[in-house]
Amino acid sequence: MAEKMDDMPIKSIKELPALAGQSVTLRGWLYGKRSGGKVVFLLVRDGTGLCQCVVSAATPAAWDVARELTQECSLQVSGRVRADMRAPGGVELEVTAVHLIGGADDYPVSRKPHGVDFLLNHRHLWLRTPRQAAILRIRHTLIQAIRRFFDEHDFTLVDTPLLVPGAAEGAGTLFPVRYFDEAEAVYLAQTGQLYLESAAMALGRVYCFGPTFRAEKSKTRRHLAEFWMVEPEIAFAELPDLVEWAEAFIIYLVQAVMAERRPELMELGRDVDRLAAIQAPFPRLTYTEAVELLRSTEVHEELQAEWAADRQRLTRLREDLVEQEAQRAQARKRWQQEKWDRSIHDLREEIRALDEDLRTRPQHIEGARHFTWGADLGGDEETILSRRFDRPLIITEYPRGVKAFYMKPHPDDPRRVLNLDVLAPEGYGEIIGGSQREDNLSALKKRIAEEGMDPAPYQWYLDLRRYGSVPHGGFGLGVERTVAWICGLRHIRETIPFPRMMGRMTP
Ligand code: 4AD
Ligand code: MG
């Protein structure tokens, strides 16, 4: 424990705005440093915020320490809190004493721009930047709100196993694990749902919330190998009830983040008006209607127009880049150069992403026009559909062939199932997948056989249909995809502290 200096109370940066005029001690890390003549400005972060600490040559002991401090060293500073409109948070600290706690030589993640691979390899340090901290806080608040929603609606939390004997969501994405000396492999859970169904028959309304594993062999911006999923399961619920639950749930989550994490959303540059628009009722389409929409002339013409506009945008971005590079060449001061470097780096990223997107655009446009009933809606189709609405889009009744064995077929048309997917707007795509479950014993046995699954591990699951079966259902919401949408992030990799994807296991 660092010593208390000058008997000043230890405070967090978050508390400072209320303490103007008082003397305090802060403990934290050096995020940045700037020198100007007879003052050194230390930008200190402590996990609750950033504070500018001003060290003057008139306090020689502090001055000598301050001049030697390096990025991300840990330190303790004492001084008087002074109101200053220009400072972040409206206050700064007039420093009287500085102590170095732990040094930091050549901190690798400088404030210069870095490529994504470099940042992911340094994820343990990358987390220290304000942007990453903002995402983690929003994730925290989202998770709290998820639990609160279910707790407020009489759901009981039931933890389901992570080591399971078989597939629930398709054998293709199972991670096998050696289990003691047994000959048969066991697997990491793709969902808690099957176990949760038995808990729903015991408790009525239940939810599970935990890590989920899928050996996704494609690298996309929407897929992780390890992600967190919350799954409610409700006895006596049918498809229309599930749609209502999903809508109320999403509205609750967005409201909670907006109410509690506005500064973090601002830090990320999120357009909050888009989130404020997330109100009932959400648009609803059946899969068949969604397919008709995808294939329509209206959508086709819109996609063509958008393609043309995006090509123009790419040209403009490239012109901007040339312009910014010229400005960079003329910049004299280091901070100016660094500012241009960051901006040029972001611009290059934007150009690269748009360029890549434009290359495959003709395929996507044709894919939508010729989409045939029966195929699964993939990422491209989800993007096209979800961008047309300013609220999440609920699509129901998919073809049976593209969905899991446990979904209940439509009573009037066995080619369709009673399921729902919820697609987040702005092109984010699926954040919720769920369904009413097959509750009839012989129908479920038949489905298991049709899928070529070994029925042995599912006998206990069939028991739920043998003893007091009732209509029931539920859904799963992916935390990371929801964080990506709410934060407005292009890629899912920043939404979890340590992402696990194909080809990434470090740190
Ligand atoms: O649609 P999915 O596969 O549904 C289920 O697992 C059901 N058993 C849920 C239920 O009915 N209880 O997955 C649900 C959600 C998706 O909508 C998505 O948000 C997320 O989980 N998800 C993934 N997130 C990140 N990476 C992946 N590889 C994901 N796969 C699914
Ligand atoms: Mg799904």
C-alpha cells in the first residue's frame, strides 16, 4: 500500500468535480505527458477517469520526479483540485508532490496508431486505453441489466453444465474435450438450452447465463469461438409470447445502457439518437416475407443506388487521404504529427474496409435478387434486411431444414418452424435466436432420427415430453454481438476482454 502523503485523503478521479478547492491524493497510471516551459502536464488515469495534473517548476521536488515519468508508469500525486472549464471533467490538479510507484520502460502500446494484430497481441495492455475501458464498462452495464430484467420478471437463474455429451446446435461446431479415461469425447457446451428446458418444467421461468463455445471455422466480424449467451426458457410460452419477451428485453437493455453509460457511448462516438429510436413495436416479418423483400425490385434498386454512392464515397475518402498526408508532411509540432497520424491511420482503415466491401458487393446484390426459399439467411442477407429498419427486426418461421432439431414445426405447414431471430439494425444482424420447442414425444423422436443423431444421450431430454409436457420455448441473446451493436463497433473482437477466434489464443 502506497504511503499517504501530506495526510491528504485518497480520492478517485471520478470524485474530483465535487472537491474543487480541496487537497487530495490520487493513485493511478500515467496515460500521457506534455511539457510546456515551466510546467509539466501529467495525464493520469485511475480506472475511474482521466485527470490533468499540473506540475510547476516552482515545486522542485515534484518537478524533478515528474520530468522523469514515462507512459504507463504507476504513480501517486497530491495537490489541490482546481475548477477549470477546459480540463476533462472540469477540474485539474495543482500538484504539490509526486511519487513513482512502478516504472514502465518502453511501454509498447504507444499513443501512435497500431494495426489490429499488434493490438490483439497486446490485448492485456490495450485494455488500458479509454476506448477499451468504455467498451468494458458498457459490457458490464449490459450484463447487469440482463440479470436485472430477468430477476424483475420472476425468472430463476439456473446454471447449466459446460461439459456436455453431445450437440444441440449442429455437430459441425463442437469442441471435443478428453474426459478422464473415457473412450467417448465430451464437448464444450454450444448452449444451455436443453438443460434449461428441464429447469423450466421445474420452476416455470428460468434463465442461464454463461460462456458458450462454437468451433466456428470462418473468420467473420460476428463470430467468436467463445462467447457469452443469456438464455431464458419459459413454460407455457408459445411463439407470439417469445416475440413479446424478446422485444421488451431488448428495449430494456438499450434503455439501461443509455441511462447509465452515456459518457462511454460518447467516448466511442456512438450516435445515441439511433439507440433512442429503439422503441416498441419492432418490425416483424415471416421468413417468407423477408425472402420476398430480399428479392424485390425495390430492394434491388436501393442496393444498386447504394453501391454507386459508396463508390463515390471511396473516391472522396481517397482524396481526403492525399489531403491529410500533405497536412501531415507540413506539421511541425509532435502532437500535431501524432494527431494526423491517428487520423490518417483511421482513414486508411476505413478505405480498406470499404474497398473490401465494394469488391464483393455485386455478388451480394445478385445473391439477394436470386435468394431462394429454403436457404438460411446468411450474414449478407441479414445486413441487407437489418439496414432497412431503424429498430431490431424480428423474423419468424424459418424453413425447418436450416434450424435445430428441437424446434416445433408450424401446425399448418411442417416445412416451417415456430422460431424467431432478431436482427439488430444498422446492418448488425442476428443478436437473438430462439423458438418454441417440440413438446410432442413421438414427433421429437422422429426429428432426432431424421437428423441422424444418436438418440442415446437425449433420453433424459425426451423424458420432459413423457412426463407432463407443456408448450414452452425460449431464446438466446449473444452478449458480444449486442455490445458491438450498442457500441457501434464494426467487429466483435473488441467486445470481450480476451477474444477467442480461429487462429487467436494469445494472450
Ligand atoms: O441462434 P443460436 O445458435 O441459438 C441457440 O443457441 C439457442 N439454443 C438459444 C435458445 O433458444 N435458448 O445462438 C443465439 C445467439 C445468436 O443470436 C448470437 O447472438 C449468439 O448467440 N451467437 C454468437 N455470438 C458470437 N459468436 C458466435 N459464434 C455465436 N453464435 C451464436
Ligand atoms: Mg441463430
